[in-house]
Amino acid sequence: MNNITYSAKKSEIESKWYVIDAANKPLGRVATEAAKLLRGKHKPTFTPNIDTGDHVIIINAKDVVLTGNKMNAKVYRHHSGYIGGMKEVTAKDLIEKNPTEALTIAIKGMLPHNSLGRQSLKKLRVYAGAEHENMAQKPEVWEVK
């Protein structure tokens, strides 16, 4: 019996569109499901070195929840590169000011930190409200467990 490993070709990849409703769901659960779909790990044709993932639309990002005291205790930091250039913002302030950014940061951290991850991240669309502008693609609903 031959044990041959399957490797997807670019011409064989079929990409679907999925929509995830993040309302009243934990941020991490939504992010892991989205990262799994973006990478293509839910498909039997998954190949680690090729982008076999699907497009993901996340709606209701403003209604995502953080468990425990993370809303006040979790701090997002970034640095400008200059002396004294560290900026800090709490999760509560970030979700109030820019709710799509919190989900995007979480998903970006779960993707590979190379050109494949950057390519996968381009397939992500996050919307604060329930409306999205990708109805023409006929996205399927993906339920977060």
C-alpha cells in the first residue's frame, strides 16, 4: 500500500465565503474559528505551505465579549519606534473606539508570521455592525461552538 501525502495545487483550490456572527461570543473563540477558516484547516485538502483557506466575514464585532476581568485588565501595547513611544490602550477602550481592531489583532496573532499569514489576513473582513457589503459573494453562515 502506498502512503502518499496529498499536496494541493494552486489550480485545485476552491475558495468559499463564510460569515461569523460575533454577538455575545467570546473574542478568542471567534478568533480561533476565523483563523482556522482563513488557513483552510477545516478542509481535507489542507496543505501547510499553500493558502488553501476561505474568505471570512465577521459581523457584530462591537458585541464581542471578554470573560472574567479581561475587559479592564487586558492591555494592548504598540511602540512607535521612538524613545518614550509606547502606547497602551485597555480592551474596553479599544472595543468602544475601534471594535474591528481587537478581533483583527487576535486573528493576526493566530496566523503564521510570514508571507502566507499576510496573504491569509487579506481574506478577512470585520464589521462592527450587522450589515456587511459582501452579499454578492453569497456567504455561508459558520456557527461558532
